[in-house]
Amino acid sequence: MENEPLTPEQAAKKARGKAAHRMSMLAIGWFWVVCAAIATYLVFSKGDLPAFMYGHWRMPAAAALPAIRKPASPPLVKWRDWNSDSLKFALQENRLIFLDVTAASSRDAHVRDETTYSDPAVAKLLSDTFVAIRTDADARPDLALRYQSADRPTAAILIPTGELLNWGTPMSPAALIHWSSMQADAYRPNPSKVAEALRKSAAARLDSVPPAAPSESSARPEDAVWGGFFHGAGRFEKVLRDQIDVKSSWRYVSRFLLDPNGGYYAGQDCELRRKDGSVMEGVHYFAQDEARRAALGMPAIDQRFFAADNGRMAAAVLDEKSMDAQARLHSIKTLDRWWKRGVYEGEVRHQLTMGVQGLLRDQIGLAAGFVAAYEATGDRSQLDRAAALVRAAETRLMDEKSKALFDRPAWHELPEPTDQLLVPAQNREAVALYERLVKDLPVGDPLRERLKPRINDIDAWLGIRAASN
């Protein structure tokens, strides 16, 4: 039965099936050849593909010309400075304080000025309901420590006595109006009850958010063209404190951040502001090569000098044996300039010739530079300068109860525990400095003998803090 011949109809049907199968196999084969060709083209092609190849799932890559941001209007909010008059006005008027903690080189801060703070409804709300105060996080790191969120420009709402009610990072105009109005509505019905609750929670909140240690440049993206480290992923500002790894960053620092008279500038803006008022985004600007950057212009250099960052940079240069003589001489010149113009009766001004003074971070940071200068040169006057700054810190900043060091003098502008903070990271820096001083000061020196038990005091407090967290 199996070998019986096929009828003509059956043979024709079988032939048609074979032909169809052959055609389908050829079609599948050609389909995979085309797919392989397209894949090869995608892998090896340069630049953008034709638009028809993207469909609605993927847009073409950014155009070759950099993206330009065009601010619509200048900020409309009328800011007060953080000072005793502003704080007194808030108390007298019993108004909440809207505190803007900004940063000169931050894109988030720039965009917020161009959008949220340029909105008439936002400006009216802040004028009618709050005392609107602005402070710069770099110029007032003590306020940034108390009121800034996650190293970002921050909008903080404070009750009239200065305790933090709430904070938020950059928001759209509508979101900021909604959020700030909610805070005001929550405070008004029972301000004394809210104030009492905030005082009870302030110590725990400040305890649980210790400031970070000095920036580790190893975690920062590096600029492949100019060198130096960006402030973070997607953040194109360059800040002096991120450049402490001088073996990697010195090419950038020596070219852009050195003042020939002595001193290191605070940093460089994250984007290019052009003469017509438009802004070239940093993500595009810093993707250009050297020649293209030169043709476009250079993002602004922040030519302020801050004590702790200058002291640490000078110390880093002097401690690094591979640095050349010119770099080391500039560090000595920097320290001499600070001693002559930035120190008053043992207290270090945070900003050269101006601003608040006596912050622990500045006393310790600049003293570390003087210790490094002594160890590099043997010049005893440098050691004496460091000793003077440490004596002032010990006299004006030591907490008698814990024996640790407060972050700033008792200015009494804020209620306790907000007015002075015990900051673990800053106390660890103090211990490291004290250990170097004990090693360098001669046996029998009164300060040396004082610092030996002080190291134990602060270490004990740090241990208690670590255990409690």
C-alpha cells in the first residue's frame, strides 16, 4: 500500500507543497540576511541614522550644535540677606522665613532663578506670606549645614525663630506655591505647639544628618580635556574642594584656579553664559574639544577665596612630594596671604578679607596648611601660626560638656541646639591636625601637652556618637 503510485492530483498537490516550503525557507533566509546587514550598519555607522529608521520608539541623537537655554526673564523675588535685621523682622512680623540656599556655580540654582523665581505668582506669595532670605552655601557653609538638603540648592521654610519646618529641592512654580502654602497653613493654627515640637526634634534631626567629609575626587567624573574633577555625575561645576587629589587635578588647578598673588579660586561655573544672555548647557559645552571650547569662550571662574579649601589645597600640594618647586612656592604665598589678610586675633575669616569668621572648618583647614608648610620647609613661624589658630579654636569652640568642638562660635542668632553644632566630620579633622601638631611641637611646649589629652577627649566623644548611631 505504501508503494502505490500517486494519482496525478496527489502528485500535483505534493509538488505545490514542496514549492511553498522552498519559498518560505528562502524568505526566512533573506529576512535574516537583511537583519544582519542592518545590525552591522548600526554597529559601524558614524553619527545619526536616517530618521525613518527610528520610528516612534527612539528619537535621533542630539543635534551637532550644542543645546542653548534662553532665560525668559530675570528673577522677580526680592531677597533679603541673612543677617540680624532680617531675623528680627521675621520675629516682629511673626512670619515664616523662606530661605533659599543657593550655589553660585550650580545649574539647578541657575534654572530655578530663570523659572521658578521669575514667576510673578511665586514672587507675590513669597513677598506677602514669608520673609524671603537668600544665602550662598559656599559663603555660609554653617547655614548650609543646618538648612541645605543633600548638597543641592534648597528651599527651606523656617519658623520665625529659625528652626527648620521643612525643606525641598528645586521645584516648578506650581509645585513650590502648593508646597510652601501647605507649610504656612500647617503652621498658622498653633505656632507655639509647632515651635515646641521642632525644638524637641531639632537635636535628633541634626544628629542624624552629619555633613559629609571633604569631597573624595576618586568618586567624581574627570574632565578629559582640561583635567580636574566635576562636582558629580551630571553636575558640571568644578569646585576647589573636589580637586584635593593634586596628582590628578593639578593640570586643571594650575591653569584655571591659581591667583598669581597667592590663593586658589573657589571653582568654575557649570555652563557657559554668553553675551546675548543665552546659556550653553554644561553637558554640551564640556563634550567639546580644546579648540571648540576656546572658540566658544570659557565658563566663569568663581574668584572668591575660602579659607578651609585654600588651606587644604595648600597642604595637599606641600604634602605631595612630586609637586614642583613653583607649585610649592605658590602654596607658601597663599598661606602668607591668608595670615596677613584673613586672620584676625586668631580667628580665620571664612572669605578672604570679609564674611563670617571663627568657623571650626576654617580654623582647622588653614592650620593644616600651616603645619604642612612647617613640615615642608622647617620654618618655625608656620608652626606658630597653626598653633595660634588651634588655641583660638580651643578657647572659643570647645563644648565644656562633651569636650568636642562646636562648628562655629556662639553667635546667639538661633535657638539651641541649632545655634552651635557638634559635627563629627569636623572633629575628626581636628583630631588629625592635633596629632600632627603633637608630633611637630617640641617636648614641653604647653600647647603640645594640652593637645595630647584633647585628642583622647574628642576620640571618646566620636566613639560615643558612633555607638549611638
